[in-house]
Amino acid sequence: MCDMCNGWSRAEVIDQHRALIAQHGWSAVSVAPDGDEPSLTYTIGLFDNRRHPEIAMSGGGPRHAYDLLAPLALQILDGRQLRAGDEPLSGLPHRTLLIAIRQPKKLVFAQEVQRRRTGSGRIDVPGLQLVWSNLDGVFPWQQGWDHDVHAQRLIGRPKSFVPPEAA
């Protein structure tokens, strides 16, 4: 269950994430599913500590998303730079791809934590979305996607993508 669902104030949630960022260099927040919308889990602190876009994942549930985001966050803190178009994870039953987030304001807590830290209201923390394919390697915007359209919500914009086998 989410912290705010358990009665925490917005300020308490932000303070908790600021403390985790100070201790570990990053944190993650999950926004519970809402109606047909799947959960959204994203990092906080990567931009502040490494000037790297935050990484978000829609669907799959908060625990699964965290398990995929955590190794990426640690690699970024160690200096890895990820960009839209990268396939950052291997050894999974499905492919993953990073796409640029069109509206980084959707990463509400990342924006609020950064504004509180800097005292500025004009910072838009950039983001990348980690998108997952079906087991055939097909992404949601490609022909052959056979999952429910609500399995993951695209908040990013895919670049023109050519599968490796067609390149």
C-alpha cells in the first residue's frame, strides 16, 4: 500500500524520499493503479546526484518495477549513462527499451523533491521510461503487441525503432 494511502502527508512522503536519497543516492516511488491505469514506479535522485534522467516503469506491479529499476539506478550512480533507444537490461524473458518521457511533470514526486532541494519552481527533471516487450519481442506501439493496452501506459515517445534482426 502506498504511504499516502496509509495516511502520510505529502510533506512526510517527500521528506522520507529526501532522507533515502541522502543515504543511498536514490529512491523509488510507486503510484498505485487507478481504474484502467496501471501502476507507475520511478526513481528519484538520479538527476540530482548524476544529472541523469529519472527512470520510470509503468505496469508489472511496484515490486517487479523496483527489481528492474534498482540495478539501473545503481549502475547510473556508478557512472553509466543511459539514453532513449538503449536496451539496458539483458537476460530477461522479454526485451526492455528506454524511451524519452514526453511530459516529465508526470514524475510528480521527482519534481517536488528537486524543487524543495533547490528552492526553485522552474526545474523540470527529465525522465526515461523503461518499456517492456511481450515474449515475442514486440513493444506496445508495434504490430503484434498482444497484451491488454492497459498492461503498461506509455508516457514516453518511442524513436523510430528497427528491431536488431531487421537491421
